[in-house]
Amino acid sequence: MRGFPLLRLFLVGAGLVLLGAPVCLLTQPLPSSPPLASALIEPERLAVYEVLLTASAAARLTIRVANQPSVQSSVPVTSLTASFTMNAAEPEDLAVFGNFDPTAGNSALRVEVRLAGKTLAEATFWGTGLVEDVVTLPKP
Amino acid sequence: MQAFFAIDLHDRRESISFFMMRLLIATAFLTCLAFAQGEPLRVASLSTVMADLARDIGAERVEVTEIVKPGVDPHIYEPTPGDRKTIAKSQILLASGLGFEGYLDKLRPSLEKAGVRLVVGGDVVKPIEAACEGHADHDHAHSHGSADPHWWHSISNVQAVAAQICDAFVAADPAGKATYEANAKKLQSRLAVLSKWVRLQLAALPKANRVLVTSHEALGYFATDNGFEIFAVQGVSTSDQPSSQKMKRLIGEIKARNVRAIFAENIENPKVLEQITNETGAKLGGVLYADGLGNGPAATYEGMMKTNVSTIVEALK
């Protein structure tokens, strides 16, 4: 061993790499995931929007908002209520779905959106089977 | 027994001659019908989108010739002598207008001479102003007006143009009125379904992410309809060249707004965009069909819109 300086150098180098690896792993910056939209918005600009879906007959109802978990009924119901916290300066669009019995004929799905107790938007969509549409909320 | 066979043979001869008679009458009827219908309406199109609408509305009553074909850059296209002959032989010429076809004014006298009816889509749409930046820092020799000519990126504009094409077909071929109107009605319903599909897809995209960085300023109508902000490397025409100052501003904007993806176009060299992605860290989001229809799934208007929307949502979500 004493007679091979290159081998000694290699072994010392390998030892340093092995010791340094955990330190490097612990100190390197973590890959950052894209932050949620609400996390970037100042708290005073956030507002709670109440959404009420009313169906003309029992149906599986769903409300979808970008960047938020969708709210849906597990069984056919005639109404569904949900609240979404959004940027009041630029609220997201609401995608609403009513999955009706196709044999039931023409069905209606009414959407009402309230902000601080006042009705901000309302719309009624008609169709057979799957009734789906988008409600765009007005900016203040 | 002999008498029986004689009767049978007689009956057979009668039934064969009766069948032949019926075949003759049917053939004569179909021939008359074909003559009554006459030659199909000859339609030439300088717009791939309008050609698709014309095929839908006219169906078997029209013969659509695409002068500008999918995948060809219409901004730099000039009709060849052969194209001019084809146009002169047609009864209707479809054009996008709003300065999209820089050569259209030169064509007008020959169209009038040949009795070709010109249908310009831009005449019936609601134009938006072209956001052509950098007038001071690039050679602005391309031909376009102050309105953005890429009107087909708004479905409501396409609905208006579909009605215009239907009216033009009825005027040129009144015998086909019922067919044209029925087909146009079906097309309008499909466009309404497409419009809802687009809104449902885009609802999944947060408003803060609705920033489109594209090769050239072609998606202004789409942006206006769906709440997007547009940043384009070139101006409204593919012949516009970005200055180094504009590139610097654009790169700064992409970094500041944390834009996730930028988009290339089907008929352009995406090298400049690749350079921007290298400097900003934004990914190349895919290829958009900006100046008209493409091939494969984007070969129809509905297919093109669906391809563009899916590409945008997938890259910016």
C-alpha cells in the first residue's frame, strides 16, 4: 500500500466523495413545485364565492374551478352548494355539470353565484343527459 | 304439363321485360335529376378555413378548389399564373380579407372581368385592432391593414362567415337553397357545440396562466374571446422581424410573469422560440395552427380549434 501513492490518492478521494455526498444531498435546494394561485395572492384580495346548483331532476352534480378540488355529489341530488376562495380581482371560471338520466328528456341546471350574500351571477342551462357549461364571473 | 311450362315461360318473359322497363325508367329519372342539378358550383378559396366551411355548406353541390393549401404560409403567398386561371374559371372566390391577402386588390379587376363573385370573410366579422409592435424598429413593408386579419380564431366570427358563404351560394345557385341552408344550420349547431367545448376546456386553466407567447401575433381574437394576454416574437405578419430590443423585452416579460410555455406555429421555423426557451427556462409548449388549417387532426376547422386548445391547456395548466 505504501508503495502505491496513486492508489492511496484514489482511496482518499473516494473517501472524501462518500463523506461529501450526504452533505451535498442535504444542502442542495429542493425542486420547487409551482405555487397555488391563491398562495400568490394578497389575502385582502381573496373572496369567498358561494355556488348553488339546482337541478330540475335528481342528477349527479359537479362544480369545477381551476386549481381547486372539484365538488361533486356522490349520488343523484337536486341541489349542491359549494364555496370557493378566489382572487376577487380575477375570479376563475366555473365549470358546472349535471349528469341527468338521458331518458328523462329535457333537463335544466340552474347556477347561482353569491359574493358576500349578494347574487353575482346566475344562469340556467338546458339539455338532455349531460348538461354542462361554463359560468364566467364578472370582475369587480 | 307442356301447357304449364308454356305459361311459366310466358310469365317469366313478362316479368323480365317489366323489370327491364323499370330499370330503364329509373336510369332515365336519375339522368334527368343529374341534368337538373347541373354542374357543381365552382368555388376557389384563398383561405383554408373558408374552404372547409364551403365544403360543409355546399356538400355535393359545390366543387371547392383550395388555391392556398394547408401548411402554406399565406402571408408570403402570391398566386401563380396557374392559380389565376383556376380563379378565373370559378364562380365564387373566397378570401379572408382585412389585408391578409396582400395581392387581393391586384386580383379584383380580373375577377370583375371574369364575372367571379368575391366573398371576403373580413367584411362580416367584428375586427379587432392588430397589435403590431415595433413599427419604429423594423421594416414595415408587409401588407396588412390596421385590423387583425386572423378572424377565424373567434368562433363567433366563423359563424358569421358561414352565414355569409351560405348566402353567396344561394345567390349563385338558387336551386340549391334548401340544401345550403340545411347544411349551414347543421354547421352552426356544430360551431355552437365547439364554442362550449372550448370554454369547458379553458375553464381548467387558471386566469393567471393565460399568457400566450407565440411566433407571430395571430391569436388576438382567441385571446380577446378567452381572456388571454399575447406576447408575440413577430408582428401580425410572419414577414415582420423582431428587433433585438423587442426580444430583450419579451424575454424579460416571460421571466417576470413566470410563463410556463411558449408556442411555435405549424408553418414557421421554431429556432427563435427555442432560443427564448433556453434563455427563459419556459418549455416549448407545442405547435399551434395560426394562419389556417393544417394536416391530420387539424385538417378541419373544428379539428384545428380542438388541437390548438388542447395544446394550450396541456402546456399552461
